[in-house]
Amino acid sequence: MRGDLGFGEGVDGRALRNESVGAEEEGVGEEAMKLKYDEKVKEGDQGAWKAVWAGTGVRLLVEIRSAEAIVQDFELGAEEGFKALARMSVSEKIEV
């Protein structure tokens, strides 16, 4: 919305959904969105309009989940990995 995307060469600029996406879906034009962004910057409240660069991996998101659920899944995966490692014989274990 600043006019200067600032992502650098070779970066495609994928971002998390923000207010400008919703405005675009509602048919708000680009110039009107830029004015709204500038207005929010002056008010010190541009947070929901800021582009948050998320990298190309953001396209892999298929659902919105809480941080708690993500951490629980991570813990479960780690626990399963440790259990599998514990089942391996000593000769199969990888030295770290």
C-alpha cells in the first residue's frame, strides 16, 4: 500500500491476509486503499493494513489454527520421533 513494496529482487511478496485484501474483495479501488492506508499511518493505526511478508510457504496454509494447537501438534510429533528413536537398536542409532 505504500507504493514501494520493498521486497527486493527475486522475492514475490506473498503476505498474510490483511485489511487491504478484504477491501479489494469488496471492490475498493487501489487508490482508495492507498488513501485509507495513509490515513491509518497518520493515526498511528496502520497495523491491520500493513503487509506482513510471509514467504512462499504461506500458500501451504489450509486452515487457521491457534498457536496452542500448533504447539501441541509439534510436541506430539517430537514425542513420536523420540519414541521411534528409543525403539531403535544401539547400532541403528545415529550419532549426533
